[in-house]
Amino acid sequence: MTSHKTAQTMKPATAAKKLGVYLQATPAEFQEGAVSRTELNALQTDPPAWLVELRRTGPHPRPVVAAKLGISIAGLARGGVTEPLTTEQIDQLKNEMPEWLQKERATQAEVRKEAARIKERNAERAAQAD
């Protein structure tokens, strides 16, 4: 008896998330069908023109917007940004540097600093335990 392997597939929303793109901005054929792991790998290694353009100009999903602004997703919400933004809109925000964005960037810097401190402390403890 041999088992027949079926290709693992994922919903378009999951594939879009893994590709770092906003699902509603993708082509209809991408949104309507399941994406196999093989297809996802092919999209990642050799992206089609629509994917390259979407990654370059947007609109971008919240995690990408937050990363490009150097803040957290929660920081986006606190700043009132609930919709996907294009690269142009993100650049405009960076240039204007509103007060909320300055505050969120400072908060994110503190979070990173604290995370590094804790990592260093844990490494010291592990070294002492050995």
C-alpha cells in the first residue's frame, strides 16, 4: 500500500501574509484560489511583475507599514492608522514626522533597548550556571 501525497495548500490570505502583501491589492486569480507550498515558494524565489510592483509601491499591510515606519502595529493603531498605506504615503509620514510617530518611534527604541538588556542578562546568567 502506498499513500498518495497531496499538495499542502493555504488560503490566499495566508499566502499574502507570508508574502508581505495586502490581499485586496493582489490579482483576482490569486485571491480566488488556494496557493500550494510549491506555488508560494515559486512566488518567493521568482516573483511575478505584479508582486514586485506591489511590494515596491503598496498598498502595504499593517505589519509592513509598521516595520517601514519603525514602530509597532499597536503604535499604528494609537496613531490612527487603520488602513493600508502606499510607499508614497509612508514616505510622506516619515517626512512630516507627526508627533505621534515621533513618540511611537521613541517607544519602540526603548522596547528594543530593554529586550537587548534582558537578552544580555539571560546570557550572563546562563554563562554563570555553566
